[in-house]
Amino acid sequence: MNFRPRDGNPPSETTTSHTTARDMTTRDFASSRSARRGNDILLAAGDLGSSRARLVAVALAAIVVVGAVVSGTVESTDITLVIMGFDPDRAQLITSLVIGGVAAAAAVLAVPDLRFGALLGWLGVTALYLQTFVTETQNAIGASGALGSFSPGGWLLTLLTLVVIAAMSAAAGAALAMAVRPALVATVDDLRRLAVGRQKAGALRRPVIAALILVLLVATVPAFGDMVNLSPDVLMLGGVERISLTGGGAGASGGVAGATSGASGTAGSSASAGASVGASPSDGSSPGSGVSPTPDATGTPRATNAPGARPWLAWRPTGSGKTVNVNLPAPWNGGTRPVADITIYTPPGYSPTGSRTYPVLYEAPTGFTLWNRGTGATSALDSLIDSGAMPPSIVVFIDEWGAPFPDSECADSTNGQMWMETFISKTVPQYVDSHFKTIARPAARALMGMSAGGFCAAMVVLRHPDVFGTSISFSGYYHAGAASANSARPFGTQAALLAHSPADLISTLSQAQRRELYIVVIADPGQAFYGPEAANFDQLLTAEGYDHKAVASPYTHGWPQVRYEFPGAMSDWAARLVVNRVF
């Protein structure tokens, strides 16, 4: 239908142009009105009278900082960074910077004020790192001799650097929030208008996209944290499935406790363990079968000098073990915590009123939470015990977290501020023996650890052969202070470093003491630092006549190595228990 104006003439070009311009003006006005509405919302918090708006921002920033501490986020992040190679002080600094940036972002989401948000983030970093900085300052002021001496100029430069870096981190978080805030506010506005029926369903596009992004972040950020913290494949393995990679053949690593192996004694590598995936515990060739082991490929004799290869099979329990957490007075003065966490695993079938007693495996200085997340320790222990690959055992995890030194090295520090070695070798075993059903003999006790813990295991066992009979080191080092400058700090002097170096200690024990010890050394031979340290220590142990086993692992320093080599190490310890007639 052809419409005409009242005068009957066709619409003029001018009229059409005017109509089009009017339509465009209407659309532009609507768009402008929407933009103004978004801007009004952006500024709403600031228009609450700056004082109230800023109080909201302060509250949000405080919630982020306090919540990170209370929820354990700060501690778990610190531990993650430590395992990745940072010492505790550097880990605390990185964590503080990240949390401060998040606090600044939260503040800016409430009040669009970049400078104020950055200030709150900076205060958050300061609150989180201040105690560590004060402790470092006190240590520097008290330093002398091999540890150096206090430098006022260096202290001022350190303080200035921390102030600037904290400001940069907070400003980055605030700037990111400023960039995201308009889209976030517009999304909230769309939802509000939909709720009151003032906008069409098409406006759901932005909220739906925002929801999808949020779901992705919630799902993937924690997963990424686990992948970085533990190993890239940690999410592919769950619970007992982790132990199934070595199947019932927990001893598929081959080696034999009680036998000496030289540099070629590498039959315990996970390469061979992988060949026994899915092996049944009842298979006649498996360690849990009760059949006396046969000689390995290198001709090393197996342990057969006790009745039965697996005497515990006669009373093998099934089910799941339990853990209990104990806080003992901290073995240090100062530091960040007045207590030390001890977690104790009791095996299936354990009864505090029963007559049966159990061997004890100690781990130091990594806390149970991280060790269990990284290795699935409780599931692994349950599986190994249920299958009969190892005897029911008590396992004690000793945590150094809160110690005054960035690396405790399980040492009694020369300045008297920390006594971790005494704690591990006396305090904790005495507590465990008096509160649990243990076999209170050195032959029934082992100490294990990873990285610095690998150093601890060898050092403490060699210095206390009257307490422990077996040392198990995953990617350890065997010269005190070799890992970093911080690893040397607890010892203070060259004489103390030598007195705590496993490579030097092995020549100080009597022949009788050497015969009572068994040492397991696990490392990737091709990895820098850890490989040469293990190879050198293996050669020294062979030359000094120690019963030991060197495991050439295909896994480098980290949780995957512990996870995959742990079953073989437990099989070796179980065989050693048989050799020592613990049962």
C-alpha cells in the first residue's frame, strides 16, 4: 500500500531524511540513556557519600585478606610455592602480593577509585608480610660470622623495594578490576531490569556469558592450582587408583631390603614397577603372596632369614586407616606458630586397647595435608596394607611450618632458637610410643622425606641410629647447606655443616651401627643436583659397607616421584623388617 501525505503528493526526500534522522536520534538517545544508566551505577557507590562507600571497600578488602588467612589459602599457597622450590619467606612474599592484588580488586569493584583500591591492596600486602619482614630483620641484626653481618643500607633498600613492589601489585589488581567493572555492573543492571520486567529476554545474553565465565573460573582455577602444586596428571588419578599403577606388586620395584647395592642397584625404578600394573596381590610372584623372594637380576640375595616372607599375612586386616592430628609445643622460639602439627595415621584394624603392636614410619618435615594431596598417602597405605604388600604400620607426619628459619633442615640450630632434630629424634617418637601401640625398637622405625626431607631422613637416621633403623630419601641431598644459602643458615658454621652432612656422617659410625641401618636413596640420575648427589652418596655407602638401595627413578624431584616410588620403598622397608625379625 502506498501512503501519501494529506496533500496527496508523494513523500519528499526531505521528509524521509527527517524521519530517518528522528529514528536514529531515538536509538541514539536510548543507547545514550543506557550508557548513562551504566555510568550512574558505576558511580553509585561513590555517590553514597564517599565515607560510606569507602567503608564498604575497606570491608571487602579486609574480608579478602582475613578470609585468605582463616580459610588456609595463605598457608596452602605458601606450601605450594615451597614445594616448587621457593623458601618459606619468598613464598610468603609472593602469596602476600597476590592476596593484596585481589584485595585491591575487590575494593575497586565496590568503589571505582583506582588510588583508594590500590592503597587498600598495599595495606593488605603489608599486613600479610609484616611479621615475616620483622623476623627477617631480627635475624639479620643478630647475624654474625658465616651468616654475614647486618647492613643498614641494604635494609633500607629492601624496605623501599617491598613498598614499591607491594604498590605495583595492588595497583595491578585495582586496574584489572577497573577494566572489568563496567561489564560486570552492566550485567547486574540487565538482571535487575529483567527481574522487574523492564527489559526483554534478549538481555539475558550478557548475564549468561558472565555466568559461563564464572563457572569456568570456579572449575578450572582450583584445578590449575592442583596441577601446578602437585603434578599435571594429579586430576587424572584419584584415591586408590593412584596405587593401582603399581598394582598388587608394590614391591615390583625389585630391590631387597637387607642387601647392599652399588651404583648398579637400580632395580627399584618405576620403569619396572610399571610392568606389573594390574598384578594381583595373590599372584605367586607378588610380594604379598607369602612366597620367599627370589634373587633379582643383579644377583643380589633376597631377604629369607626370617620365618615366612610376609608373616603379617596371617593377621592381615582390611578396610581404611584413620588419622588424628596432634599439636605439640613448637620446637623453636619465635617463628610464626607456637605449636607444631603432627598427624598420625593408624592402619586398618588398629585398636588402642588391643595387644598388637606396629612398626612406625616417620615423615619430616612436610605436613600431612600437602603430602597426602600430593601422593594420596592414606589411600596408598590402605591399599598396600590391604593387599599384604606391607605390614600394618603407624605413619607419623611431622610439620615444620612456622619455624623461624626459612629452611629448618630438621636441625638444632647453632643459635639455640630451634631444636627440630631433637624434636624428630626424641620428642615425637617418645610421644608416639607412649600414646600408641608401637614396636619401640630402632629396627621397627623408619624416617622418610622428599627434597629437604630427603636430606633430613639421611641426616637424622645417621645421627640417631639408636632411634631409627631405616632412612628413605626421595630426591634428597647429602651435603648440609648444599641446596641454598637458606639451607645453611640453621648450621651457622662450617664445622656444623660437616657434622650434619650425611656424606660425611657415614664414615663416623661403627661397624656394628652400620650393620643395623638400611638406607634407600631415590632420585632421577639425569636430573641436575639431585642426580649427582644421589650417585655420590650411593658410591660412599657402598665403599663404607652399608646395606642400602639406590633407585634410579624416571621421575624428577616432585610429587610424582614420591607417588610412584612409594610402593616400592614400602616393599623394601617391609622386607627389611623381616630381616630384622621385627615380627
